[in-house]
Amino acid sequence: MDRLEALYAAFNARDIDGVLAALATDVDWPNAWEGGRVVGHDAVRDYWTRQWAQLAPTVTPVRTTELPDGRVAVEVAQVVRALDGTVLREATVRHVYTFRNGLVARMDVED
């Protein structure tokens, strides 16, 4: 759980290296902005670099639940702003994490 808290803090601070430290090198990550998925550190870095050049998303964990299959679900309050600060979207979404050797191997987003 500490690793996930650090991941969200790093994401909100736009600290890509801090986020990648919590991810397996072959992580399977959703491209929730453009659609599809990206795989691996380089692809995740490229995705977020593109996203953060266009948008200013913030995610705040609200509730964390360990699922029976070992995955971890995190309910987050998500606010997506334009770079000028205009709110484009506010929603509660669920992030579901699969871990391997203590690192995030996959993340899924459920609206």
C-alpha cells in the first residue's frame, strides 16, 4: 500500500521516474487518454510525457481494497484539467493493480 501511495504522489508531482520505480519493466498499462494499452517503461514514459503536455490530471486515492485474487483496487477521485486550469472532467474511478515481485505488473481502469 505504501508503494501505491508513493506512486500516486509521484504521478501528481509529474515525477515519471518516481512512478516507474514502482512498475515492473514490462508493465502493462492502460492508455486511458488515447485508448489502448502501453507496455514497458519507455512506452509509459512516452504516454505520460504526451499526456502531461496536453492535460493536467490529478488522482487522489480514496479507498484501497485487496481483492480475493490478490489484486489491489484503489478508488480514486480524478480531476482532469486543461493546462490553463479549466476542469475538463471530474470522476471517481477504480484502478486495479496486479503485482509481481512487489512491483506493478498491470493496471486497469474501471469507470
